[in-house]
Amino acid sequence: MVKLQQEKEDFERQLKKIKSDIERGQVLQEFHRRYFKKYDEALHAIASSPTWLKDESVAQINTDVIHKREQIDYDLYAFSIMPNHVHLVFYLSEEHIKQSRRNSLYPVTSILQFLKREAAIKSNEKLGRKGNFWERESYDHIVRNNKAFIRVINYTLNNPVKAGLVERPEDWKWNYCKEDLQL
């Protein structure tokens, strides 16, 4: 993860040198796509990271926390709770965006802070432990079009398959996909 953070910082320095807004946007979009893939692969490869989410009661706590703010802060499309991380796909509610602007917060940051805080408190209580539950870093990505949206949903739901946990996405108990979603 340290290597990825350094790569990100190096890229940000290089990005500042690009004068064209259009070129900068294209380079940034491509970097985010590659960085996300590397970040996710690193999560799967970390053998020493805690796998508290393997515990079904802890995975259920996280599922409940995610659903708790559905239709309040976001419209939930999909998620996958993996043994050591979570993938979440949602669309921000207009009310949450307005509230975040009043509080000078980036809307996705405020949602993730709430979800991580609430899930950590309840999960730690269930596990009889104290301390950090989540890594400080999280990776968020803005989906800009329908093609990318479908790709991200499929990526999320196929994560347990890619990690070798199941053969088909529908076999993973901790996958969720909105029922009326047309993929």
C-alpha cells in the first residue's frame, strides 16, 4: 500500500505539469482506472491484513449499516463485502449533497465516514475488540457514464469470483445488487 501511495503522489506531481485541461482529464481518468485495479489487487494480496469480515455476524452488521442510510444519503446499487474490504456502488441523494455543501464536506467522504464509523463500532463490539477496524485510506471513484456504471457494477459483483471465494457472483452471500437494475 505504501508503494501505491508513493505512485499516486508521483502521478499528482506529474499531472500538475500538464497544461491542457482536456489532456489532464484524460490522463487522470486513465490513472484512476489503473490505480483502482492495483489498489484492489493489493487488498486481495495482503495476507496479513485482518479478515474480520469473514465472520458472518460482522458481515451482517456491515450489510445492515450499508442499508441503514439507503434512500436517505444515497440510492444503493450494489456492494460486495469481502473478507478484508468492501466495494460499494451508490448514487448520492440530492439532500445529502446539499447538506454536505453546508458542512463543507465532500459528499462521498461524509458518507464513508459515517458508514465506517458505525460499522467499526458495532463490529468491534461484536468481536470483543477495540482499535481501528478499517484502514484510514479508502478509494472512491466517480462513474461518469452508463458504460462505466455497468463495468463498475460487474467488477464489484465479480470481486469474490476474482478472489477465488466462489465460482459465480450470485453464490457470494455478501453480494447485493438492486433488483430492478438492468445490466
